[in-house]
Amino acid sequence: MPRTLHTGVSRRPHKREFWPVYSTVLLLILHTFFVAYINSSFLEQFIPDTAVGLIYTVGSAVSVLIFLFISRVLHRVGNYNLTVWLLVLNFAAVIGMSQAESLRVAVPLFIVHLIAVPMIVFNLDVFMEELIGNEEGDTGKRRGLLLTLGSFIGAMAPFISSLVVDFGDGSFEFAYIISALVLIPIVFILFKYFRNFNDPPYKEIQLFSAMRTFWVHRNVRWVFLTHFILQIFFMFMVVYAPLYLVGHNGMSWREFGVVMFFAQLAYVIFEYPAGIIADKYIGEKEMMAAGFLILAVASSWMSFVNTGDVALWIIIMFVLRIGASLSEVTTESYFFKQINGSDAQIISFFRVTRPLAYVIGAMLGSLTLLYLPFNLLFTVLGLLMVPAMFFAAQIKDTK
């Protein structure tokens, strides 16, 4: 995977381009979260729930491979052109999913969507890199603010999409259509502000060199592993939580939307202050470990709640997101405080964690469901969070 290489000449966009970049990011979050929690149920129409994870494994594995070689495409077509084409491709795939009525149509389109989204995120990150300075003192504050804005959208999107599905008597058609339409203003914003984007040099990731480099740096190694485990948690929540609450506990889509809305508010409430506290007062170590402790306990708790009681699930999911918010902002903040612009291989390898976590997490989920009841899947998830607590304890704190 490539990264941008900054030269001594500043190419940072003018201040007027700051909000267009973040607008595209927030719109993409809206697009993604509008269907993220219904994707597994959409697939369940065509395949058993035990096989849903395998589809995520295939799509995410392809994403990892593409990321390793994406710089060759960027060299040929440029970041702007690639982003626009990916948006168009993703738009077509999601519209197609809204009309899909067979396995051979639905699954390939979903895989295209699954591959396209993280690539678009990376492309937008290339634009965004030009806005990031070299001062690290406010890293947690800056990233906490961005995560908070995204989390507010991440709270509203599943709530609204669940209402749309419920209004359509369980049909996912209109939710996918709305999600696709959100991509259109992204294209217009990119055309207006970035069609003349000056591509920086890109450096292709050397996989084994990157693994060796990050392993040698002790603190980076531990925070990378904690971040990877956190991404597995997110994967389980996106793929298996809707199947469990709606499919196994009898919750309606409207009720599921209410649960997820209040759960996601934990990110809005906690991530920004946590970033400030990490920067100014206690560092990341303690909050990172505490976050994973909460995730371990609350994830296991899910296995033993076999009711569709909305109030109880709001509490469980909200507690889970408290742990996730602490872990997310501290792992990202700590990582970017440990590296600088010369750490090309480490930065590139760090970007692979999300699709790689989907590969490993989906495989673990599928294997678990072959041998254990669905509810015990979340006990396994809780056990997966335990090593992250010890990894967090190994890092040297920044305060």
C-alpha cells in the first residue's frame, strides 16, 4: 500500500478546502453506516447465517491484496480519477443490491461494495493527509473531534435505515437506494475542489519489510496488535450483532435502530474528551486497557441475554461502545504519536488492519458457529479482547 511522501515544498490545500475534504469523509460514513448493520441480514436472504462470515472473508481478503498493489494504479490514473471511478462502481453495486433477487447477483455486488468502500476511504485519506501538520501535541484532540463527528453520523444512519427497513416490512430496497444516492454529492464535491489535485509521489508497501519494521518498534508493535483486535470487535458488531438481535432475539428493525442509536451516542460523548485527556493529562495507556476490559466483560454479557428487551440492550450496547470509544481514540492517537512522515512502511501496514481484521474475524466467526450456538459467539469475542488488555499494558505511556 502506498503513502504520500512530503517534500520540502508545502502542497497543503488552502483553508477553504478543509471542509470539503471532511464533508466527503462524513458523507462516506453516512453511506457506509446506512447499510453496514443490514448487510449481514441482506446476505442471510440468500445464504445461511453461518456462511455470512465467509462472504466477508472473501471480500476483505481481496481488499487486502488490492491495497498492497494500489500504488501502481495511483501512479497511472491519479488519486482523483481513481476515487471517482470507485464511487461510480460502488454506486452501481449498491443500486444493484437494492434490486437483487438471487444469490449469483447479490453476493458479487456485495463483494464489490465491500472492496470499494475501504479503497475510497484510503483515497480520501490521501486528500486529507495534505491537511495534517507535523505537530503531534494535539493529535488526540484532532482525531477525537473527527471521530466524534463521524460517530454522530454513525449513530443517526443505522437508526434511520432501520426505520426505512421496518417501514418497508423488512425490505432492504429503499435503504440501499438511499445509501447509493449519498455518494452523488461526494462526486460533485470532488469535482469542484479536487479535479486538479496534484498527486504526491507514492511508495509501494514492502510487506515483509513493513512487518519487520513494525515488530522491531516495541510500542508500535503493541498498539498495532491492540488496534487489530479492536477492528475484530467492530467486525463482530457489524456482521453478527444484527443477526443475533433481530434474527435470534426477535427484535424488530425499528427496535434495533433505537438500540444502535443510543449505543453509538457513546462515541459522541466519550471519544473527544478521551482524546483531550490523553493529550493533556494521563496519556493513552490506562484508558486503552480500561476500554478493552469493558469490551471483554460486556461482549461476554451478550451471550446470556436471550430477550428482545430494548432497554436492556441499550444498556449493554452503550457500555460496549464506551469501551470501544476509549480503545479507538487511544490506539489511533498513540500510534500517530509514535510515528512520523518517514515511517512509510509502518503507516502503510497500519492501514491494512481493518480489512485484515475482517478476514480473520469473519473466519473465526464462521468456525465458531460450526461448533457452538450463536449466543456463545459473543463469549468468544469477549475472550479475544483479553489479550489486548495485556498488549496495552506493555506500551510506554506518553504521559
